Amino acid sequence: MSLGAALALAGCARGIPSRSSADAPAIELRNAKWFDGTGFVDRTLYVVDGVFRTAPPRSVARVVDLAGAYVVPPFAEAHNHWLEPNAVDEYVQRYLSEGVFYVKDQANAAVLQAYIRPKVNRRDTVDYLSANQGFTGPGGHPVQIAEQFMNMGILARGPIDPDFGALTVN
């Protein structure tokens, strides 16, 4: 089980505001192997005010038995190019199911960003950041990708100008 799944079970997924009371109900996450940066450690953790704690709180409102699962921090994907605008929902669901909460798109055209932005950076999706337009020499990597997606019918055929302004999504 990923840390993201544990957070969702605990009701304190990333970005969700929590109460700020010392007596706020806590959630006990027991029977898990937690990644500590070098290996997995059997222990129980508590979620108090949306923060993991090792010390037991005064009271526990809910106990979640993780049944010996391995819990890791959320993963990030640091090099990606989301060029298929019709697949963004599928990408998001796949990433979340695999524990990937952070995605960095190394370069993308503004016309494609318009399809991606409304579907990301919400509590129920991945955190997504794009470097926007890539720079390259003639025939370089960003042009190669755009041409590939024109051949696949994802991008409309047309001249590739330096700022990709001529591209439209099919």
C-alpha cells in the first residue's frame, strides 16, 4: 500500500485541510511496514491534525489495520510528455493507483496545456507541473514528438512553427 493510499484511508489526503485542535480525533494506522528512508520498519503511526505522529494521542477515533502492507512516500515522475489530451484522465488514474502524486512534464505546447490543466492540480488528481514549451535545434526532440503525434492522428497535420502555435488537437 502506498502512503497516498494510507492517507486516503486516514481521511487526510494531501491538500485537505485538517482541524487544528490538540484534542482533534486521531486515526491509528497499525500493522504496517513503514519506509524510513533506508528500509521498512514495523510500527504503528497516528494521524493527528493531518500530520503523522509516532506518539499515541490522548484518544483515537478510528483504527485502520493495514494488514502488514508496505507503506512508502508518494512517488513522483520527473520526466514525461503528456501529448495525448484524450488520455489525461487515464494517466491521472493510473498514476494515483500506483502511488504517483507528482508529475513533471518536461516540455509541452500551450495548445495541449489547455486540455491538461483543468484535469490536474486538484485534491482528487496528481500535482502537475510543466516546463511548457521546449527549446531545441532543427529536428530536435520536441519537434520529433510533435511529428510522431501528427502521424498518430493525435495532433492535426500542419506546419510546425517554432512556438508550436500552428498545432491544433484532433
